Amino acid sequence: MQKHTISRDDAIYEAFPDVVLTASNKLVCVFAECTHHRDRGYTRVMLTDSHDRGRTWSPKRPLGAASHGLPYYNCPRLTALRDGRLALMVDTIGAWKERQLEDCLNWLYLSEDEGATWTKPLATPARGIVPDKLIELDSGRWIISCHWMDPAVGNLVQRLWYTDDQGGSWSEPVIVGRQEGLNLCEGSLLPLGDGAIACFLRENSGLGRDAYKVLSSDGGESWSEPIRFPLPGCHRPVAGWLQNGQALITHRYMQGGDGWVGYWTQNVFAALTDRESVLALRRNGARTRILPLDYDRSPESDLGYTGWVQFDDGEIYVVNYIMDDAPKAQIRGYSLSMDDLLIES
């Protein structure tokens, strides 16, 4: 495994990246820059490109204007659509109401030239924070999702909206993951074909709990009860299929315990699993193989929102934010061969 600097600007905090591989084999990475993870007095969405498989990157460029105060940009995500367009989702966070996130909007940008130019932001009905990337099913359905604090249960809840006409009209919100006593959030949707979908969820009680998983068989219109999945301390899962038929889930590891600074989180992992495990109806029916990707040596460690792609020759490229040897968070890339994950017989 090799590590690469995607963007490092010691004057600003760079975090929350995602990446896509375009039809011309270009990598496009999006991330947010801000004053600090815990200070969003300034935010801006930034983009950078690589034409050499992530070894070197262009100077970062802004998607649009910066924000100064509320509302602020939060977590951008990227999708390469089947028609060649790129879709960029980002949430903006405004005034926080009591235990509600209805002032948190999610915006969609589209690009027809591999990220060189973008449409103006298109409003979506999604209300909440930390959107998943726009998911495109085999049927052509688009799904967007995010989470919010549901006052009915007093916990975080994952919801989605879908469109069958590429944003011309949208469904009402659908509950993806909700269970009293669990804070289910930061969902990653994994299409399984024929309208089946799995969604992997962060449990955000700060106790180092497993990831949770829910299943749909009808294109995301209804979901199972949450099922524990063997990824302990899983934050911000990002799931997708590899060419060999296995699933890869990159995620932050958060062990739980007391404190933020110095004891918050120091590790980012990549986990291999399989279709049978994704569909398993109980924890002990699923299996995972976990690879450490990086360790944050900073005494104020902060890392672990990721994105990844796979090239035609099998190489995997992961993006991540991390402090480590920088005074503020930077964006780092990782190139892996399949042998880094598993020597296949």
C-alpha cells in the first residue's frame, strides 16, 4: 500500500473527502475546507483532479462561494452516473432547532464534463445532515439519504428520498434505520440488484458499538429492522462492490470512551465481506476481514471520512482526511493492490 498527498494546506482544515473515477480514467476528489472540525465559521467545497491514478493532484479549486457563518457547507459526496455525468451532493447546515434538523438542506450539482464545470445547486427534498452519495439503481432510480434527530424516539434516524425521473419529482421521506436506544446515522447504501439494497449505518452513541445494517427488497421503499454487523466501532461506513464480487467497506474506527482531544479516534480501516454476509439476518451469520489503512499520530487526531474507487486492473484508491504530521487536517490517498487485502488462491 502506498500513501499520497492529495491536498495539504497548513493554513486551513481540509476534511470529509470523496472520490470518483471518470470515463476517461481521471480521478476527481471533493472535500470541504473549514476553520476546524468544531468551528465552521468559514467553509468551502473544493475539488481536485488526478490524471496519474492519484499519485499527483491538481491545485484545489472551489465549487462555489465560501460561507462565513450560517448556513455552512458540511460533507460533500460524489457519484459517477451511468450516462457519464458526475453528481455531487452536499449538505448545508443552518440554525439548529430544538432536537430537529429541518434547517439542514441537501443540494445536488451535476457536471457533464468530468467535474470541470457544474450546474447551479439544485434543491432536493432531503432534510438532515451527512448525505450518502447519490445512488443509482439498475432500474434508473436515484436515491439520496441523510440522517436527522427524530424527536419521536429521541435518537438519530436515517431517511431517504427517491426519484424515478432524475429529480423531476421525489418521493416522500422513507425511514431507513430507526430504533429506540440507537443513534443510527451516516448510512451507506449498497445496491444488490433486482431492487434489493443493504444500508450500513454508524451507531453514534460513543460506545464503540458495531455497525448496523438494514435490508430492502423493493428499491428502498421499505426496510428491515436494524441488524448488528461485525464492524466494531464503525463510523461513516462507505460500502461498494469489488470486481471479484466481494464488498469493501472503508470506515473510521472509534473505540469509545471518554474525551475528544487525544482520545477521539486514531484509525481508519478497510473491511472485506461477501454477499452472504451482507444478506445475513444475524450478526453471527456475517463475516468480515479488517485491514488497517492509517493511524493518526497527532495528539489532536481526527480522521476517517473516506471514499474509494477501483481501477480496471484491480487497483483500489481510497481517499481520507487525517491530521497526522500536519498542524491541521489534510487529504490523503492510498493505493492498494488486491494482494494488500487478500491473497486469492
